[in-house]
Amino acid sequence: MKVLLAVDGSDHADKALTYYFANIHKEGNEVIVYSHAKIPGIPKTWLGGMPMLTHEEIDRLIANHKKECHDLKEKLKKKCEQYGDNITVSVESHDGGAGCNIIKKAESSEAGLIVTGTRGLGKISSTVLGSVSDYVLHHAKIPVIICHT
């Protein structure tokens, strides 16, 4: 079975990853460790919508984003080394929210299970801010395990 582990580099995500391998993983499972990296926004002026940054500053923003993605991917690869070879680590940047992109990744990779953590937001915070794990739970067409840490 293909399993999509949706992570973001946080302690909550690390705990979900550890929980999966300690309690759920079966030999032969193909594991995709996936992180959605939000594309950095470029500030615009109030009138006209022209960027407030120079081309050099925009290039620096993009370079920093690419470096952060690379660093996260390397961190996740290192963490997953102890769990075996049948693990793919993917850090991708797409428009849209993390929840929507987790669903898209699960569908495109033909995963049979999604495992994710939760930030542990309180009831009010998660209602106001929204919750990625809640979005995934209610929009996925496959089973979802949310590790509350």
C-alpha cells in the first residue's frame, strides 16, 4: 500500500512520522513523505498592483525559498534513513493551501492512506484559522489518520 505522510517539518509532524513507523507501518508499504512549501508572496502596492520589491529582492526571495525547500527535504531524508529504503521524500511548492495540495498529492500518487499530525490548535484558533488536518480529513477520498500530539 502507498502511504502519504503529510509533514511540515514541525515537532508535531515529526511525532506523526515517528508514530506511523512505530505503530502502523508494514513491510512492503511504499511511503511518500510529502511537504507542501507555500510559495512566498510578493508584496504589492495599494494602487496599481506593482511589486514593491526590486528584481534583485524578488530573486533573493525565490532563492531563499528554494534553499528552505532543499534544507527541509534533506532534514526529512535524514530522519527517514532509519526506516528503510522504500521511502520517497517530496517537498513541493504549489499555489493554494496545504490541505488542498496534500489531497492532490495523495490522488496523483495513488496513495491508499494519508497520515498527518495536528498543530494542536485550540477549538477557537482552529475555527478561525482553519486546520490543514481538518481539511484533509473532510476532503480525502481515502482513509486519513491524524496523530494528535
